Amino acid sequence: RRELPPLTNLGYADSHLGFVSENFEDFVDSYIAKYKDLPSSPSLLRGGGDAAFKQLAYFKYAKAMAQPGEPVGATAAQSVGEPSTQMTLNTFHSAGQGNATAGIPRLRELIMTASKKPANPQMTLSLDRSKIDSVAKSKELAENIAQQLSRVCVSEFVNSVEVADTIVAVSSDVGYMREYRLKVFTEPETMLTVKLRKCTAALAALPSILESTFTLQILGNMEKELSKDGKGKGLDIIAGAAERGGKGEEEEEEEEGKGKSKKGAESSGESSDEEDDESEDDGDAKRGHKKSTKGFSEADKADKKAVKKGSKAAAAAKGALKDVDDAMEEEDEIEGAGSITLVKMTARESDKLNGAKDRYHVKTSFKAEGKGGKGVFEMTVRVSATRKRIMMVALIESVAEKCVVQELPGILHTHVIDPPKKEGSDKNYSIMTEGANLDLFTLWQVNRQKNVNGALDLTRVSCNDISQIRRVLGVEAARKTLFDEIAGIFSAYGIGVDARHISLISDSMMYSGEHRPMNRIGMKHSASPLLKMSFETTCTFLVDATAVGDSDNLDSPSARLILGRPVKTGTGFFDLRLQLAAAKCS
């Protein structure tokens, strides 16, 4: 076999029976050797022998091959489009069941819009088989990894909140100030959920989080409430405004002027964006008559909006990951942090916190009560007595829900999945996440934690976010994931679609190196202007083609149908030529 060329190089299976690929030949031989002597084997194999069974297999192989000129693209589109109608009916008639992004909505994300930010991203993490010797250990490791990746907020540890405010006399120069005394009582460890009790790193870092990030966010929200007061504006912690006390009037006016100019610049930037949007809306209104002839539908607008939103979301996610990397590079870590997923304050945030504490005369402390893990966080804040009173209980509850103790960016919740019951499948537990983050360096760092000990198999990480997979693992991995996602949608509804049709759709969407949608936005790269005009927005494509002097070779079926020519598929794929000399002699 190594010395001779494959039979498929010498002829085609439709004209030469038995000219099949080597993989198919090996598969048939292995099937015959495995099932020939079994009682459940096909009757042809038991009665007719190997030769008759091979002849039937070769005939099936030749029949399954696409003939030259066969419209495989239209067949694949019909194969996927026709059962999707039944899927729509099933989805509408099963209210309250299944996933909200399954069925047609998920197909729309994958094929129509090629969304870069799916509505329900998920990631599945598998365990390394070599690190596990029992099912119980597999479950324990899966739970440890799940708690390392789960998102934990301060509100999950809070039991109750007490607030007391009084008017105190400070000095003859300053006068009276309003003093807020806050007490945040944390839950005892016995009252926490099992999942939270296993978050040992988050429990250890909770006092530091309360005295750092939590305090900074409370002061920031206080500033927002004070800025709503009509009597004056408070100190802008986030912008780093100057301290009011200890400066001359000229310096205070200068700082206030800078703050106003900065806020004015921000408001002017926002207004300019709004003016741009308004100008675009005005331009659209002026072109209202033209738009009425273009035939925009609500679905098309949704496609365009989804693509635009997805690109913005991808850019934002990229920037967020860069910020996380920059923060990780800083050595200003929280004391006692034992996990890579713990939230850490940057040096800039520490400076803001220290400045805010001085300006608002903030005092914080955390006292543990007993050995059960219960504690109380106390905080004292002073503001001018002339400022309005702040509803601190509601403010603390809002901050506690948003203040994150531990998280992996992009992942909201984690779930431990039981091993499948199929024979021959992996008997280990796995972890499914709500949200996706394919930052392999971060996952590698999580894999090095003490409670994980390298049990995470980074070579078997699966994700349904095609955009992240293409960016991290490459276009081939993205094409395979797209194939599996489309096939999984149909299999969930019990619909059988030929794998070759799904493979053709996946290849056509990913061959350019990016996830290109199958709508008018993805058609912009087509070389046939008549094809684009026959689909949607005829006037837009016509104007664009005329402006650049584009031409059409009339290769696409749509272009040929517009001009009344036969389509180059089927019998129209080839031409018949007559030998004139032979015709004259006859």
C-alpha cells in the first residue's frame, strides 16, 4: 500500500466500483472481522460471505458521492432549513421548558449573526484521569475547582447591617459634622452554604476585602449620593479631587475649576456622541424614502445590531482581560490571598482609598467573634452636617451585592456535573461554568492552586463561544466547535441531519479565517454584486457596485437567473460539443 498510489487517484468510485478510500477499506475489513461470526451480524454477511458484503458497501459508497454539478450548497441549506421550521413549532409549544437559547435562537447566533457574544456562554472543564484513582476523589477535586472558579460576593457572607448617625461637634473652625457608624455582621460558618464553606481562600480574604475594596466602593457610592445634593458637590473620590481642608480659597477655586472643566469635557464628549447619533438619525430620516425601498426587516436590523454589539463586546472583553493582566502584574496583593481568582486592589485604588479615608475621617476595623467564623465589620464616616442625609442601609446592601471577593472574569456560576452513564465513557466528574473565559494562562494558574494540585486537564477544555475559541485555539478548533454546536441543536430535538451538510456549512463560514455570518453583512465579501442585490438591500449593493465599477462573471445561480440564463448546476453544469466534420459526413 505504501508503494502504490491510492485507488482514488486513478479513478472515481461511481465509474470504477471498488475505488474507495483506504480508510473506508480498512473500516469495512474491521467490521467484517468483528461481526462475521456473531449471531446478530447482517444476513448478507452470514449467507453471502465477505465478497457480497464488500460489493454492497462499495455500491453504497459510490451512491453517497456527490456528482459533478450537484448543488451541494442548496442541498445543505435545505437540509438545515427545513427541520428548523419544525424546531420553531416545538419551541413555541413547550413554554417554560428547556434552555432559552436552544433551538432557533441558538441557530440564529451561530449561523445568521455569528454573534461574538452569545447569550448563554458555557465552558466544560474535564479532570486529568492520571490524577484520579477513585470516584470519590474525582468528586472532591471537581468541587474544589468549582469553588475556585465560582463568583463570590460580599452579600453572600452578610447576616445583618446596623447604621447609626449622629451630629458631632468637631472644632470651632469646622463646626458640626454628621457621623455615620456602620456595622456589618457576617454569617457564622455553620450558616453558610456548603459551597461557600469550601471557599477557604475567600473566607480568609473577607476581612481584608471589607477593609479595602468594600470600603472604597461605599465611599464612592456616598460621593454619588452627595453629588445629588443641591447645596454643593462633594469630594470626587474616583477623579481624585483635592482635599478641601488645609487649602486656600484660590487653590480650592482652582481645583473646583479643574473638576468642572473635566466634567464639562466628559459631558461634552457624551453630548458629541449623542449629537453624532442624532446626526445619523437625521440622515436616516432624510433618506427615509430610500430606506422604504430597501426592504429592511426587523430580523435584518437585529442581525446588524447583534454583529455591531458583538464586536463592541469583544473589544470590551479584550480590554477587560488586559486590565486584569495589568492588575495581576502589580505586586500590591491583598494580605492572605491564597487563590488567583481573589480580587486584588491595584496601587491606584489603594491611593484613592487612603486619600478618601483622610478626607472623610474614615476608621475601619474587623473583629472576629468566637471560633465559628462570625465577625463584625465596623466603619465610621464623617461628612459635613449641611449635606443631605444618606440612606446608608440601602447603600450598603447595593454595594455588598456588587463587591466581588472572588471571581474569574467572564464566569458567573459553576456546577459539578455527574459522570455519564454510557459504557466506555469517562467516569470522572466535570465542571460546567455559566460564562466562558478561555484565558489558558489563568486556568493554568488555577490548576496550580493547593486545592487543585494539577487535576484540571487543560487539553480537554470545551466551550460554546466560537469567537473565543477562534481567538485562542485557532480557526480549525472553531470550525469543529461550530459543527458540534449545530449538530447538537438538531440532536436535542431528535432531528437527524447529514453530517456532510453541517460540515459544508461550517467550512463555508470559517474558510476565511473568521466566523462570517450568513446574512447580508457576510455577503459583502461576495464577488457577485447581482447575488448580493438579489438577497436584500438591493439599492445599497447596486450603488456600491456602481461606485467602484464592479463586474459580475455570472457564476452564481442568482446572477444567472436574473439575466434569464440556465444555472450552472446539474445538466447546466457542462456543455455538449459536436464534431462538425463527423456531422457533415453523416
